[in-house]
Amino acid sequence: MRARVLLALDTSVGEIDPKAVIATRLGVSCETLRLVAKRFAETGGDIRATTSRKKRDLPPVPSPVTGEVEARLIALACSQPPAGHARWSLRLLENTSNSPRTSRTWTTPPSAGS
């Protein structure tokens, strides 16, 4: 996407379309055009630096699954499933383990307006 933005904003081929037209054609916002052009200028015209993502030092949120939790889950999954179950499912592992809850279920019901 960033490479297409740079190609569309390239003035060496002549007159370019208005930014609103370019944004619509590429399916991005005018702000995205501005940010890509700004990054291109900040990197001194380095296309590779402009089109590649910045590397993060750490993940944005630390993983709730530590090595100890992972080992417990593997041991549990390799054991016999509880009576009435043919095999372990992710939901059954989640409900049986004492690990931190990481599912996407509601902890409280959504409000009527949501």
C-alpha cells in the first residue's frame, strides 16, 4: 500500500491528481497519504525504509502465556480428557486449566445500546 502511495505521489512523471482523488483510488485516507509522504521525506527518500514497517522492541501487550503456563497446558492436553469427552478442545482446556482467561468473551454483558 505504501509503495502504491509513493508511486501515485511521484511528481517526476508529471502532474499528479489531487490527493483526495489519489486517496479514493487507492482506498486510503488523505491522512495516510500525508503520513507516507512525511515518512518518505524523513527517511531522506529511502523507499525501503518508507515502505517497510518499523520494528517493535517488545510486543504491544505482554503475553499472558508464560513458559510455566504453556508447560501446564501441554501437560493437560497430553493427558486423558475428562469423562464424557473424547478429546481435549480449546474451550475444555480453558475451562479446566487455572491459567489466566484470555478468551474474547464478555466479562460483563454488553449494554443495551451496544
